[in-house]
Amino acid sequence: MGEGQVISAVGGGLAAVGKAAARLRRGRPLHPNGLVLRATLRLQGCSRPLGAAFLDEPATLTGLARLSRAAGFPSPLPDILGLAVRWPVDASQTAGRADGDVCDLLLATTGHTVLGRRLLRPARRWAPGLYGSVLPYAAGPRRVLLGAIARSSWSAPANLDALARRVEEGPLPFDLIVAPLLGPWQRFGLLDLTGPALPDSAEPIRFDPVRHPIPGLEPAGVFQRLREPVYEAAQQVPDRGEAPSSHTTARGRR
């Protein structure tokens, strides 16, 4: 059996598990509850170019972000926290993309060391903390990890009510960072999250980094390839109160 067949078989098995979990929870198997915020990305570019416009070139992008708890444990308990960001693609400057296309970046709380940033880490507070991609991206010939550091200038317990109250006080800033697999992080921009904080019922949005890649950054590695069937299967199950519908480019699914 070739590598492609193995990946297909494993992906099919994981997809079945993901779909069953989604049906059991009547919606998202992970990150079931979150808040949607407005996002502004102010990109400054890396000091050393990496071969992807998102990392190398100055730009200001606006979109949406969602902060969530992965397992949905009661808020006093630590949980893996998720930060998902979406912004529109500039189709006029991106080959193969159409007007209305979007980019999705999914991050979750991880450790800080070279090994730790490849491992998910439960947290008790939204900030300060490190959110990382865990899995690598190909930027030209290089493989890199993406991340965001919640600045120490703000803090909030990892529950949605506390987050909604905190965002009423002002923007939630994150430093956008990138690193080679074994190298140090470097900053390439700033992410500001602002209110109003909307529940999923008011702003239904799901994210999919496989369907909505960042131009110039290709999800790399076997585990990234396993993501697609899992996401596709889980997203066939609508959230509670959400009518079944086909995938939409503007909203996407998660």
C-alpha cells in the first residue's frame, strides 16, 4: 500500500470519528462555543524575507476572529484555547483566487519551547499566552510555524463572559509571529481584536484552513493532509439551531 493510500485510509477513519463526534455533540466536535470579534491585522513584514507575501510584505487586513474553548469544559477548568482568524483575499493580486474568497488561520494554545510549540497546552486565561499553528506550513522551500502571542498588557480568565467584558474595555492585542521548525520566533505584525463580541448564534462562522489557505503558505506534512477529510466530515453536521446548508465561500464552515 502506497503512502497516498495509507493517508486516504487513515483520513477516512478519522473522518468517521469526527463525524460521529459532531453528531453526538450536535455540532462542532471541538471548540463548540466561542465569541466572534472583529479583527485587524497590521502586517509589517519579517526582517528576513521568507517567500510569502503574508509574512514579508506590509499590509492592513480586516476580518473576523473567534476565540473558543476546545473541549468545552466548565470554565474554572483549564482547556485548550483556540484563536481562529479570517480575512478576505485580494483576488486581483492572487492567482487562482476569486472575489469573495477568504483566508483562514487556526491557532491554539501551545508551549513555548521548540518541542512545546508542537504540542497543545491547556490554559486558564486568554492572555497572556502563546497560540500556535502546531502543524507546519511551506513558505517557498522553508517550513515554518505560525503563531500569535497575546500581549501581557491585557488579561482575562478563559471563559466567554470574562472575554466579552474585557473586549468592552478596548482592543485585545496579539503579536503575529513566525518561526522555522527549530529556530526562534520573529514578529511580522500585530493582530487587534475588537468588539462587539458576538455569540455563535448571532455570527455563525466556521473556519477551514484547508479550503481557505493563505496565499503563499501551503499546509505541509502528513498531518496537514489528514485535516481535510476530518474537517469535511465534521462540517456536514450542522450546529444546534443551524439549518443544514452547503458550504459558502463567504462564511465557510468549521
